[in-house]
Amino acid sequence: MTLVYVLIFLTTFISSLPPSSVVVNGLGLASTTAIAYGTSTICGVVANHQTQFIQCYQNNRTILVQPSVSFEAISGGKTFFCGLRSGGFSLLCWDTSSVSFNPRRIYHSDDVALGDLTVGDAQVCAREVNSSTVRCWRGGALFHSPGEALKFKTVTSGSGFTCGILMNGSRVLCWGNGIGAEIQKGFENVLMSSLIAGESHACGLRKNGTLVCKGNNDSGQLNVPYGAKFSGLALGANFTCAIRQSNGYVVCWGHSDVVGNVSFESIVAGLDFVCGLTRGNLSVICWGPGWSSSENDVTLGSIIPGPCVQTPCSSCGVYPNSETLCGGSGNICNSCQTELPVAVPLLPTSPLEKGSSSSIGKNKLLLVFVIVGSVGAFAGLCTVLFCLWIGLCSSWFNNRESEQLTSAADPNVGALVEIQNVPNAPFQHFSSSSSSKHADKTEEFVLAELSAATKHFSTQNKIGAGSFGIVYRGKLSDGREVAIKRGDTSTKTKKFQEKESAFDSEVALLSRLHHKHLVKLVGSCEDKDERLLVYEYMSNGSLHDHLHNKKNVEKSSSIVNSWKMRMRIALDAARGIEYLHTYAVPPIIHRDIKSSNILLDADMTARVSDFGLSLLGPASDQEVMSSKAVGTVGYIDPEYFVLNVLTAKSDVYGFGVVLLELLTGKRAVFSDSEEGTGPIGVVEYAGPRITAGDLQSLLDKRLGQPEPNEAEAVQLVANTAMHCLSLEGKERPSMTDIVANLERAIALCEQEPVSFSTSAISLPSL
């Protein structure tokens, strides 16, 4: 009978451990310290001040980060970090490759607070406190928000992937690149309480209290030391580090150095170095092969060990000297740390675990010996029985069918976990065998080679025209099909200067941009007065040709004549523009968004092209004074055209025109034969009718009337277009908002069993 009581006590105690009881910091989880590993930058929220502002340390200099306001948490990526202002209603990011560290606000709300800020190498995600939904920014096409139907307990980011624990079922859902799908598969039948991600692996607590790690194990980063007890974790590229509960010392497994005889409050990891907040004086020290400084000490002063809050602390009490650390503006609550239990690995459930160094039986036996030797024969006997019981439960869980994790509201979540690593995804992540990875270099071509490839620039090979040049189809000597843009051959000085400017702009921008929805620059050629650019060939031409080519009259004559396909093309293009506006550093304003600059590859994936008119934008949401407004008639932003004031919202206007083209099948400027009028813009033609609720009369007749599930999606796209076409730029949505709406529209087309209300669509501008 005593044995039964012991078992009941053990199971009740372990299962009741709170998820928040473990302090875990890593590549992509918020803390009061953060690492931007690509620039060897460490930042912290300062202590002993009434305002908890941020300071950073980079290249032996200390940088005071603006604005000087209070922050509750920060988290770092590759070359940037983000901070959540106190209260959680505003989220800002800073580019650490820029000398000025100018802030860029990516979220603000008066009533929806965020928590669980997590930054991977490129993506930023956070959890809405009240709704428990996750929102994501940056990171390109792979990091749209998971969907309103998915509720998360916590969320964490690694290199190219983000994972969260679902409220319903406590299972792990990941999205992003291929390793995210593998990690999700590893945790497939495991009920989790907490989770922390590194570059290509993740660790956390099971519901039964045991510590498990899944993912890449090339360096042994999953081989948790059995019997150890920890109070904190930090995961990098090929290592896992933890704080020993007993003395605060750091221990690591995999490939990483350690700092001896120093006790830490918390630790945080980049890909190849670690920083820790010391218990003694709350200073920061860093170490590891990727740490660029010869000194371990970081001159940031004292850093707060947790956020300063105004609300009363829980039963775990207030951190010592808390009021002084907060400068009298609040208290720091103790984190209720408990020991991480002894690791009990699961029975192998995926190929990722087949390389485990010890079997489940041996691990159980080791655990028995540890306990028998420390607490006596009776307790050991109880634990033997307990472990056998746990083993049975583990087997039962492993034999259950996997819970369906695809969002009912967003079908892309399920698809994304199946996606392989995109070769041209933005800011490719570090591999475990390398601490840095440079962008691909473009090729240098000679004029004779490109002339031969295009049959001496024959008219038969002409496929279009771009800014200041004609585009030809070509075949290189190695068999690659390419598109070659030849600059205007005019000898006029002004034309040559314009050609030179466009050429320099495209080379400078495209050589450092790598994204699935941007046309890739293969190389270039400069030969006397000749300027040529070589791009990957888009075999399905431009969106403009599919919509407006005279041959495309019957429904069967074009593969873009379905509502779902048109929305998919719009979403692809929107993700490419979103990358330019939100993640490129500095941001890029395209200035010539139009249907002829949206090209389609062999798989009908849309890509934005022609960067000859593009400009580098400001480091924050500011205006750029332009000496001359440029663009294409019918697409150019009226505010920009009249006032010569350029912002990213000028691209949003052009994209709104493209959305109307997709809906109506009309050109940006066309002759209205039905009305017997002269040329008219599609905005002037469609805008008043959409506003009056007469959308049906506008829709492209080649597609037929939308099905019931498509009708709501089409209305959502029309509403989004009208927001894009607001006369004042500040009233237009961001590309991130547009991407979210187009994702919802596609979900409706695919008949997901969740209804979206178009009347509730929110399109805030920054």
C-alpha cells in the first residue's frame, strides 16, 4: 500500500511542474540579454535606472540604443535584434550591421499585448497574450503567421524555423525550413510543457517532467547528461548549454567551451558563442569560438535579471534588491525555478533518434542505479516500478495515431512543415559545420558569350523590355537558359547615364537579395558602353501577358484562369515585396510594381523582377524626398507623383492596382468600349463600384462566377485592394498585413471549415 502512495505522489508531483518554472534562453527566445551573432553584438536591458533602456556592446564599444524607453524583453537574430516594450504593446527591431542602430517599429497596438517574443536568424514571432495566437514578421515567405485557429502556450525560434506548443493537446507544431519539420516529427507523440530552439535542434520538458531534445545530433547536442539537474538552457549550432541548479555553473554537451567557477542567473546562445548574466554583480560575460573579442567581459554594466513589473509577484516572491535594480519603477519577480528532472529518453520514433548512444533499457538501468545508491533500497525499488510504468506509458503514446496538426484556418501551416530548405531563402542559416556563410557571388560574363547565347540579340529571342533595356531569351554554353537584359544602346549622354544608374542599381541590390519570390540575378557584363544583366529564365512569362495577351480570350487558354491560382500569384508577389520592405537591410522600395514585373517560373511561382528604379529606403518608417517621381502610368502612387515624397507605401499602391487587374482582367489603363469613353484607369473604373458593393459586375468573365467559398475570398481581395489604393500613404496597409489577408483568401478558396468575416478585416498601417 505504501508503494502505491509513493507512486501516486511521484506522478502527481512531476506532472504538476509548471511550464514557466524553467528559465531557458537560446538562439530565439526572449530574455533581458540578446545576441545578434552575425555581428558579434550582445545587448542587455540595463539595471539601476528608472527607465529600463537597452545598451549594446559591439567591436569594443558600448552603444546606447534609442528610443530610451523601458523594455521588458529582447531577443536576437543574425544581424538584428528586437525588443518588446514594457506592457507588450509595441515591438521594435534594430539592425546591428548599421552603425546608427536606427529603430524600426514592426508592431504597435493600443489594446493587444504581445508576449513570448522569439527571434530566429531571420524571423520574428510573438504570441498575443489574450488570444494565444502567434504572429510573425520578417523571414520571407516561410514565416507567415500560423493562423487564428491555432492557440499556443509558448513559441520559440531556431535558424530558419519556429516551433510552438499548442494549447490543445500540448503537442509541438513547427513551420519554416526542413529541419523544423524533422523536429516536429521527433516530438510527434510527446506532450510538452516547455520548449527552446537552437540552430537545428530543440529541447524542453515533457508533460511528465522529463527533459528531452530532438533534431540534429551531429555533435551530440541531444545527449543530455543523465542525472544532472539544471535551471536554465541555451542552444546554439552544435551544442546545448545549461546552468547547474546546485551552483549556477554552466555545463555544455556537443561542441562548446565552458567558463569555470562562475555562477550565472541566465545564459543565451548565438550559433557559436554563449553569453551569461552572472549572479555576483549581474554583469555579462561571453565566450566561445564565435566571440570576436579577446576579452570575456562585456562593458554593459549591470543588467536586470528579469522584467520590471508593476503587478504583485507570485508566491515565489521578489528578486533580492529588486526595487533598486528597477530604479524604483517596479519589482522583478523570482522565476520560481525548479530543477530540471533527470532526462529519460523516449523510445525511438524517428530516424533522428536511431543514432542514440544508449538504448532505452540501459538508460532505465542507469537511472535505477543512481536512485538506489542515493536513497536506499526501498526508494530504489519504488523507482524501478515507477520507471517500468513510465516505459509502458511511453510505448502507449508511441503507438497512438498522431494528432492532426494542420490549422483549420490556414492550410499553409501543414504545407510549410513539409517544405524543404529553400535554396534562395533570405539570409541562409549557418550550418553546424560553419560559423558563417557569404551570399552567393554573381558571375561575370563577356559580351561575345551573351551575344552568342541570344543569337546576336535577334528579334526572335526578344521576350520583353525592362527599365532602360530590352530583355532577350538566351542559352549559355553550359546549357543554362537565362534572360538577358541589354541596356539601351543609345549614344545620348542622358540615356547612357540612366542606363548606367539602372544597371548599378540592379547589380547592387540583386547580388545581395536571395528570396524565393524575387527573380535571381545570375551575373552581369560591362563592356565599354554595353551594360547587360543575366537573370534566371522565367519560362511562364509575366503576369501581364497571361492577363492581357490578346490570345488569352477563352477560359481554357490560360493557366491563371482560376481564382485560387490568381490569389496564389498575388500572395507570392506580396511575399517578395514584403521581404524588400521588412527584412532587407536597409529596406528597399521597388518603385515600379506592376503586372509586367511579376514573372512566373516553370512551377507558376511568381517572382518580382526589374529593380532598375529601386531605391534603398530609410532605416525606419520615414519619407524619402525624391527629385523626380518615376514609375509607370496607371500604377504610380498619386501622393508620390504630386508631392515627390516616397515611402514603402508607394509600392503598396502599385500592388493594389495589380490586385484590381487580377480581379477584373482589365489593364491598368484601358479603353472602356462598353461606356464608349477614352482611356480610363482600372482604379477609377473599379474603385467606385467596389465601394458601392457592385463587385460581381467587375469580375473577369473568363473565370466565371466564383463558387460560394471563393466569393468571400474574392471580396476579401477586393477590400484589400481598396485599402492599398487609399490616397494617403499612411492609410494603406503594410505588405505584412496584405500577405496575411491573401493567406486567408486562399484558405477560403481551399474550403477550410472556418469562416472569415470580411467585415472584421483589420489592415493597420505602421
